[in-house]
Amino acid sequence: MRHKQRLEEGKKGAYMGIAGNIILFFIKFPLGIVGNSFALVADSFHTFSDALSSIVVLIGFQAASKPADEKHHYGHGDAEAITGLVVAMLIVLVGFEVGRASVVQMINKTVQAPENIAIIGAVISIAANWYMTSKTAHIGRRIRSPSLLADSTHHASDALSSVVVLVGIIFSKAGYSYLDPFAGLLVSLFILKTGVDVGRENIGMLMGRVPDIGLVDELKKLALGIDGVKGVHSVKVHYMGVMANVQMHIEVDREMRIIDADRLSHRVQAKVVSELDDVASALVHVCPCKTDGG
């Protein structure tokens, strides 16, 4: 999948998250108020944060679509990982606020059991968020987008938190009224864990972690498959977002003319860039074989 097509697919996933979560917020929030469910109200703000994070993801895709320039020689691919990290911080912030408000509600002795209408809001939220999780994760895996995969994780956390809310509402109606805000507290803990996991993943991307170790073996295999290449070493891969910039050394016959060695290096470069969708650029350095046998 080429860069332009990949970005268009990513934007579709972000738009779906924005629209879906804004609609869900305007369903869950009033149902939580009318249905007297603090857990559902808290979950509606979790949903609203999903919409905000999807907007951040969309901004990231817009930034990543900018071509390389004089100040950014390798493009703007890291914008995706940066936006994924922003998403993680939003998740942590929401988790903290939901947990704090839940504790206040549990301390409040006048908590009343929710109404049946709150159950409808929780069920709608579960179904809608699992659908968005599935669709967004599918697109994120296909285009290998860290920010979109972070967004799908956020949708999943909202779906699971709505399950907890539903259980809390049901048991609260059965006579355990404190379980509604307690469900909100459990939701906050789950949100916090999700935020930490998403943040760790995107920090790894920004630190240059290689997500696919097998890519190095593929690079060596492709280079060695070209006639004249007798060895490959010092292969280095640096990701900018989901696109990799590669450096590698190829070994050639010691007697090969410079012009022929240069042409060979360009053949290797063209082959790895054309056959590996992850590779945006390749710098190939030519070295003489250490021995006649390569």
C-alpha cells in the first residue's frame, strides 16, 4: 500500500471515530442523567474523550501527509506516533477524573439506584464501541498506523468500561446502590491501564524501536538475491511513524569498477524500496569483500 492511499485509509478511520463517539456521547449523557446513573454519565465523558482523541489522530494524519522538506528530510511520519502519545495522555487524564468523581459518589450516602433507561444507554455503547474497535483496528493493522491502533484501543476500553457500567447498573437496581459509582471506579482503573499501555507503545516508536525484527532478514535476502552482491552487513532500520528508512552495507568483488559498484548499489536500493511496503528509502554503502570467496 503506497503512502497516499495509506493516509486516506487512516483518515477514514479517524472520521469514523469522531462521528461515532460524538453521537454516542449525546445518547449516553442524557440517558445517564435521566436514568440517574453516575457510572453512565462518567462513561459518556470517556466516550467524549474518544472523540477528542480521534480528532488528534486526524490531525496526526494530516501532518504525516506533508512531504519531506528542507527541515524534515525524512518527512513527517513521526507525527503519527506523537499523536498516539497524546491519545494516551488523554486516556490517563480521563481515567483519573472518572476515578476521582467515582470515589466522591461512593462517599455520598444518598446514592440512588439507576432507572431502567440507563441500561439501554450501556447496551448501545457496548455494541457501537465494539463495532468501532473492530473497524478501526482492521484499518490500523492494514496500514500499520500506531495512532489509529491507539485509537482502536481507546474504543475497546470504552466498550469494556460500558460492560462494567452495565453490570454495576444491574446490581445497583438489585439493592446495592453503591455499585453504580463503584462501577465508575473500576472503569477508571481500566482506562488508566489502557492509557499507560498505549503510551508505552508510542514512546517505543518515537525512540526508534523496530516493530518488525524480521524486516532485517528480508532486507538481507533481497539484497543477496541480486547478482554481484556477495554479502550484506550493518543493516540498520529507523522508523518514522510506520515507514522505515534503511541503511545497509553490501559486499562486492574487490576488482569491481566503481561505476559498476555504484550501479549495483542503486539496484539494491530500488529493489528493497519497491518490494517492501514498509521501506520509504534505502541508503546502500558498497564495501569490498574481505576474501575472494566473499
